[in-house]
Amino acid sequence: MKPTLFVLAAGMGSRYGGLKQLDGLGPNGETIMDYSIYDAIKAGFGKIVFVIRKSFEEDFRNVVVNKFKNLIDVEIVFQDITNIPEGSTYNLEREKPWGTNHAVLMGKDVIKEPFAVINADDFYGQESFAILADFLKNVEGKQNEYCMIGYHVGNTLSESGSVSRGVCVVDENGKLMNVVERTHIEEKGGEIIYLDEKSEEVAIPANTPVSMNMWGFTPDYFDYSLKYFKEFLAENGQKLKSEFYIPLAVNNLIVEKKATCMVLDTPSKWFGVTYAEDRQQVVLKINELIKKGIYPKQLF
């Protein structure tokens, strides 16, 4: 059975503005998602599941889904703030859904095979999809063996401002021990630095592995996530901005020794539209990849 690609496309770009998942950046109006799906099909994925908000379903189907329906199986699921476990409660003044791992939970009824999780608006690179697909094909029928694609922090910076990244702590066997969110990461004076809890600058090597939210799971992950989400809501359900992130669930599983998560090194360079000023750079980078023959001028 081929693995599934689960695309997180429910978010709106607060810094960039608008529905950036539908922004055409390629020469024929291709979105970043189009390149991810092209890479996923090439790597051997057999199905795409998008999680979106119901409010932009029509636009999403017209602009995105119709491109792929004759190439690969496609399904859509919806992330909604009201989709919580029976018996749980939340603050009715809350406006936003519950974060990335809540979005992942929306796929539990349609995904029964090993699956990858990616952001809709991040460009991950062909090597990363090939590495991830190979891992997922090898864990079919297994449980509690997950992975994360580890990008070199130096390959994930924005030219338009600082970024936040999940910096990975890895053991001698390449297994994830923890993900620590670091803010204001940027190149400064020939070094890559972030701001610590005291707002002091700390330098880190350019090859330090960071998470770009590119994960590989087996379906048992849904059961764990549901359990942790119930616990999360019991503690945080009344908060207006609390979020149930993927690293939170993965860190819990590692601490409780219920699962392992391999950090798979990738040479790929990430890029994306973190700031509006990034857009033109992304267009130029895509054109460079086309000139090198990595992508055809017409994807689909």
C-alpha cells in the first residue's frame, strides 16, 4: 500500500495576508502545494488528503483539487473549532481552531496507512519527499515508529526577516529527544543566532536540525493524539489562543517511551512565503529549479 500525503491547508497567513495557499508562484500560476504534490507523486505517494476550513472549500476545489483528481486519489477533510472529543469543553469566545495536531486528527477517519504531514505553504524539495516516502514504505504494518525530516537551520532562513524554528535535540542513534521552539532566528555577523528566554543572542551551527513540520506517522498516531487532545482541552480549553501542536504530542510519546521518532537528514533547501517580501524570491527560486530541469515548466 502506498503512503498518503496529508497537507495542512487550513491556516491563514497572518504576516503574509490572505489565503497564501492559493497564491500562484510558478510560471503557470502553480502554488507551492502543486510542487509538493508533484514531488510526492514522483516519490510514490498514493493519496493526498487536504485539511482545510469549510469556508473556502469551493475556491480550494476549483484552484487546487481539480488539478490532481485524474493523477492521484484526493480527499478533503475540514478543521473546525467545534470538532472536539465528546465530553470536552472550550471557551465559546475562541475564534481559531486548535493548531496543527488538531488538524492532523481530522484525518483519522480517512487515513488507514502510513502517512506524511506537511504544511501547504512550505517548499520542501524533492529529496525530502523521497526520503520520507522510503521511510513510510518500510513501516507499513508497524506501530510506534515515526519520523521527522530534519532540515539544516541554515537552509531554512528568510531573506526578509527572522524566523521561528523547532530546534531538534537528537540522540546518538538519530532519534528525536525533544523539539524546542526558538524565535528570532537569523543570520547575523556571519553566524546564525536565536534569542533565548532572556532575549540574549545564542549562536548555533548552520547544520543544526530543525523541524519544518514534515513528519511521518503510522495510523496508531491518531489514537495517541486523541488521548492527548482530551488532556490538552481539560487543561487549556478555556484559553483563547492555546494550540495543540504536533511536537507537543510527539514529545509526550517520546517522554513516555511509547514511540520513537527518527530525525532523517535532508540536503533540501526550504523556502516559503513567511513575509510578503519573500514572494518574489520564491518566484525566482522556482524559475531557477525549472531552468535546471528539476521541474517541468508545466507541472500538470
